[in-house]
Amino acid sequence: MSTSLKLNIDKVFGFVSKDKIYANKAAAEANVRTLYEKTGVGSDFTGWVRLPSSITEDQFQAIEQVAGFFRKEVDVVVVVGIGGSYLGARCVYEALSDNFWQMKAKKGPRIIFAGQNLSEDYLGELIELLDDKSYGIIVISKSGTTTEPAVAFRILKSHLEAKVGKAKAKDYIVAVTDAKRGAMRTLATQEGYATFVIPDDVGGRYSVLTPVGLVPIAAAGYDIRQLVQGAVDMEKATGPDVPFEENPSAIYAAARNELYKAGKTTEILASFNPKLVFFSEWWKQLYGESEGKDLKGIFPASVTFTADLHSMGQYIQQGLRNIFETVVSVSGTDKHIAIAPDAANLDQLNYLAGKRIQDVNRMAELGTMLAHVDGGVPNIRIEIPSISAYTLGSLMYFFEMACGISGYLLGVNPFDQPGVEAYKKNMFALLDKPGYEEESKKVKSRI
């Protein structure tokens, strides 16, 4: 099955051989089967594997109906969530939005995110903004008790009810939560909110193609059917019947693991398009939470070029040689701007006259890749033809499948995140949460 995504690992072979990478063939193919057959560690959370092709017309229509209501009725939709309940939707929203959407007129509501931090100023300024806006809330939480989104939702719910009345407010709140249990499920049932289910077998960082991501993305007016179709095609291109040599996710997983064995312990996701900044944030959570455990894992970092060539570029070129780059390259653009000649040529740019900005950006990308490889930084290149709902769906599923394969190659459970609880226990103790009395004494004695 062919897709629009192209993977090139040629600039890795000077650091690890093709033979070493392809020696992972049997293990990688077995890992794909393990993911599909649910026989590996963490298999209770591999529902994302077949997810794209399992989404039904009824599910699309239910999401589009709620999204249509929001798009007709409100100025703003506040999406409340954190981690995987936030990053997938935000990365698609930011990638598909106009770079200057804040300053331009737009049909339909603006999407604003809350619950991803504990900043009092952020929430206070959001409330001030919403005072004279009509708005709805999409709250995304399986439990309803995760501190950051729970705090934000409590305040926003109270504000909305005071603004429009409790009876009306319930029509402007949608809960994406557990099917049967948890505080959010209980509240949604009591209050009569429209609800969508987070599947039990899909963890947060793999959940963008569930209602966790699809409801906010549809509310923003973007084509969730095309997003899912891109993922469906990549699901076919990376499935258990696809040989290693033709499976881009398997090859990428094998290449990065061989680089890790060779001492390249940090992977930098690079792009030359500012619309992909939040894509990088989504990717960092996906790989950081999945692989960073048991004292193992490639550290995920990100840069946006060419801006970061004037800051991080020096380190990448000549710093500690424990890094490799994966470049997400976008070959096409929506706009066309050529550089005009100038008689005075004071800026000495006439040699670029007639060239498009994209031509210059492309040469910057290729030149950077060669410079970094020469400087001891292996490069993996992933090319997509454009930024669209389809290509984003394809790219996200590509990385999800690669992450599952890679985690198993690394020898960890890529579907749990036990380390995330450590800060919460300390925070709860410091805040004197009931049940943490003994822990509170211990933690406070260390401050």
C-alpha cells in the first residue's frame, strides 16, 4: 500500500550500516504482529492499532452534529484537557490554521485550550476574554480528577453557568470521558451533558483519532474524515502483512534503535515549517512517555528551522555528539511568493530574484541536513507533500505505529507511564490532600 509519506534513511548509513538496521527485520515484523494480536506487554492499551479503519459512519455523524452546533452557536470553544487529552487536537488545529488566525476574521468559533497548566494568570485572562464572548466547553478527561483540567473545568463551568444560567449551560458543555465510571462520567450523567467515550484500550497519547481529538478538530471546522482516511491508508501501509522493507514505521523504528545503540541518545524532531511546532509537542509526549522508562530511552527534543538555526544550530553542529535528527519535510505550500529584483540591491539578494520563498527554504533544509551530517549528526528524512488533514492523519499514525514497534525493540512497555505519578504524589502531599497526611509530613520535611 503506497502513501504520500516518504521515508529516507540514507543519511544514517555513515553512522550505522544498512545491514545492522535491516538485521531488525524479524524482530520488527514480529512486533507488528504482537501489536495486532495483543500479545505483548501493555496490550490492554493497543486499541489504537486498528482504530482508524474501525471508525463508523454513525460515529462521524455524531461528532459532526455536535461540532455543527458549536460552529453555529458560539464564538469560542474552550477545550479542557492535558497531555494526550490536549496535544493531539492542538497539534492538528495549529497545523491546519492560518498562521495569523488570531488577527483574521474566520467563520466559526475560535478554539482555545485550557487545563494544560496551573497558571492563575492564564486562567484569569481566559475568563476575562470569555466575559463578552459566547462559548462552549469540550472537557476531555477519563477520570475527571486530574488536577489541571479538573481545576480549569470547575472554574469555567461556574463561569458559564453564571453567564447563561445552569439550565442552558448544560447544552454548551460536551464531555469526552469514560464509558461507565469516574467523576466526569458521573457529573455528565447528572447534568445531562452530551458525551463521547474514550475507549478503555486507547491511552491518552495514542488517542487523537478517538473523540479526544476528533471532537475538538471537528468543532474547529477541519475535515476529520480526511484526517482519519490518512491514518487508514497508513494503517494499511504498516500492517502485519507488509514486509519490513516496505514498512516505513518498521524501518524508522529500527533505524532509531540502531542509532541509540551507537550512542545517539537524543532525537531531535526538526521541521522547516512553523505550523508544525505543536506537532513536535505531540511527538515529544508520544515518544517520551512511551520509551522513557527502566533507565532507557531516546530523549525526544525538537526544533523549528530556520529560526532555531540561529539559536540551537550551534549546539547541533558542534556540541556533544549524542544526537540525531528526524526532519519532517513539507514539499508543497498553499501560498506562492517570489522574491522580486531590486535596483539598489543593498541587501545583496538579487541572486535570489525570481525564486520562490519555498525554493530558498528547501535549499536551507538540504544545506542544513548536509552540514549536520558532516558535523556528526545522522539525519532521517520524512517527506509529506503538504500540510493537510489527510497528511497529518497519515503522519500521526506512522509515528504511533513506529513508537509501538520501537518500544518493543527497546525492551520496554510503550503503553504505560508509571513515572508520571511521582510529581502528583508530592504535589498532593504538599497541598494536604485527604489521605496523604503521612506523606505530607515526609515531603514537607524535605523542603
